[in-house]
Amino acid sequence: MDFRPARPLRRSARRLRAWFGAAGQTARDATSVFRRAPAVADDEVSPGGTSRRAVEALVGMPVGRLALYEHALRHRSLFRGLTQDGTESNERLEFLGDAVLGAVVADHLYAAFPDRDEGLLTRTRATIVNGKALASYARAIGLGPLILMSDNTAQADGRTNATILADAFEAIVGALYLDLGYPAARHFVLGVLDRCVRLDEAAADRSNHKSLLLEFVQARALPQPTYAVVDESGPSHSRLFTVEVRVDGAVFGRGEAASKKAAEQEAAREALEALRERVSV
């Protein structure tokens, strides 16, 4: 895949330096600029139909390689029935963005809660970066209309599908990291968090079963839970995933849902109940 920039990188770099110089480095500064993306006098559209103006408004800063962001916006439904090698959709960028997002959030929480233990930090991070939360961030920044997908997927409410939105959000973070580096990706993520998340409320949330299960096993010196997809069925626009969770080699929970992350949550809920019952016996 050719990711050469359609306009000289030096021009984008100058714009980015000017933007960061004006914006400052704090999360609140990031949000203030994020909410009023820099104006672009002209526009450029990639071969796949992604607008530079729209991308820069989305992320709140000038970007360099527009092809990267087009790639981040490609849902796999575009390539259904075509010969492909698995790299055409946004799934690789989603993988990278997930790691970058996790690092940014972990660093942010470590600084925000200097007197709290690992369990609290782990649970809060999971609350902030789970699929439902990521989909809500995608909706808040208007990501849905920009996602490139097949007509069938779009007609099946693909632009409001939580899994598709969450995956595209992670892919955009991955594209920012590759294009402009970690500081720009961090700036974007902190801007979204400052706009969408109340950290104290997230830290008090007890609804994330994966985090609660992790806390439970850590408190009892047990190995960390492992999750595995054991079945996947249904058409690509309406998949059903079955996930099992193991603790110390034994299956304690099983969950089914329309996304892997939701199935993991259900499996963790079941495992937590089973382990609590075992401890109480």
C-alpha cells in the first residue's frame, strides 16, 4: 500500500508545529483547540473519497499522509468477495491504535491518581477504553459519517454500529501515531477524554466485569484471566462471537455477543460469579 503524502510533508510539519505552539501541551489546551479545528482554505480528497478538511476537523490538527487516514476509515465490508491479503481494511491500524490508546490512558491515569493501587488503575483504564466507551467517543467527534464501508453495511446501520465505530476510532489513533508521532496521538486522545470522560466517575464505575475479574484474581494471587474466541458465526455485518475465559487453566465463564469485547465482558461476569461462589463454599 502506497502511503506517500499527496502534499509535501514539510508543509504539514510547519502547520503542525505552529498548531502545537499555539495550543500548548495540557489536556485542557488540547480540548480547546480540538473543539475548533484549524480552517483549511483548500481541500484535498483521497482516491477513496476521504477529505483532508474532514480529517483535520475530526482530529483537530493538520495531518500529513492523507492515505493513512483513508486506510484507518476503511471497514472490511468494502473488500467482501474480493481477492485480498488482509491488510486492505483498517484492522491493522486498529491493532496499533489500541496499543497507543492504552499507553496514553495508562500514563494519564498514573498521573491523575498518584495514591491509588494497580487494581483501581486497571479497572478505570478498562472503563475508559472498552468498546462501548470508544463508540461513544467516535459519536462525539462525528466519526461515523466518514467511515468507508459497503452499501449493504451502511444500510444495516453500519455507521452507528458500536463495534465499527470503536474499531475506527482506534484506527484513527494508530494513523495519527504513524503520521505525526506519539505526542500528536496523545494530544488527540487527551482532548477526547477531557471532553467525554469524568475521571472520578470512571474510577468509581463497578460495571466492567473484566476489570472486576482481574482485581479478584490479583487479590488472591491467581494467574491473570485469558480470553479466547471459540466460535464465530453469522454474516459479517451481524457476527455472533462466543468467548471463553480461563483462570489457572480452567474455564470459568462463557459469553456470546455481537462483538468480541462484549462477549468477553459476559464471559468475565459469569466467571466472576463462579469464582465468588467457589470462594464462599
